[in-house]
Amino acid sequence: MDRKQRREEILGQSGLVVWLTGLPGSGKSTIAAALEEKLLEMNRPACVLDGDIVRTGLNSDLGFSDDDRNENIRRIAEVAAIMKDASLVTVAAFISPFAHMREFARQRAGKEAFMEVWIKASLETCIRRDPKGMYRKALKKQISDFTGITSAYEEPANPDMIIDTEKLTVAESVNLLLGAIIKRITSTS
């Protein structure tokens, strides 16, 4: 038995990367935190990688140009793959605006151990929510390269799951995700 199999046996689960993508304000961080809490309550080892946290540490040297956004996601995908190999459920909550970088993350984690989840909300809804006041600043041209306003967001063409936060509560969203996650992490353990 190799080390990966031993970790899976000890933890009673295989690793999985749950990649939450969506516009700023769509609900990624809120859902990620609630999902992690539910998994931990179920004694399922899980960890959240969140854009705000990663940007202040690991990726504090990066800006918001397209090249920097790609490097941001590249680094996060590498960390998520390592955590997946440790048999954790890794919930990655990042705008990740470019389809090719989300595909890179999928390839890095392994197709069977990756779930792309589109946290869907209209631009109008995200602007209305605007939890950090960033849309307001972007619309006033006080910040540039802001996803959805001055920088592109490529909607997922074939996500593994769509969570529409205009129609679902946080609890409903988490319950939908939990069902899919538990099926994936326990199918081989």
C-alpha cells in the first residue's frame, strides 16, 4: 500500500478539489466557509483556500493583470493538488476568470478528483450585493482590472455543478454540494 492509499485509509476518504468560480459577490466565500463547517461537523477533513487570504500571503506579490491572474490560479492549483493528495477536501473559492486556468487546475488535481462549481449570480445581483464596495469603486474608475466591469469573466461551459445563488440559500447550496462531494470522496475508500 502506497502513502496515498494509507492516507485515504486513515482518513476514510479520498482527496477532492472543489473549485468554486464566479463573479465577485456571487457567494463563493460564504458558501465555501459554510461547506467547510458542514464537512468538519461530519468529521470529514476539509480546508478552504480563499482568494482574500491567498492574496495577502502566498500571492501578495501579484497584481490583477491577466498574467498575474493566471499566475495566481497556477499557484493555487498547485497548492490545492498537494492538499488533495493529502486526502483533504479542498474547497478553492476563487473568481478564476479564465477557462484555460480552471482547466489547468482540473488537470493538476486530476479529472476524477476535481469538481468545477459555478457559483452563478448575475452581474446586477453581484453589484447590488457588493460586500466590499469594490464594484462601486470599479464603476467610478477608482480601480482598474476588476472582473465583470473592466476585466473579463469567462463563464464555465461545462461545470460539474451550477449553484445559482439568486435562487438557492446558502444552506440549500451547501446541501447540494455535500451530496456530490460525499459520493466522490467515499467511492474509493
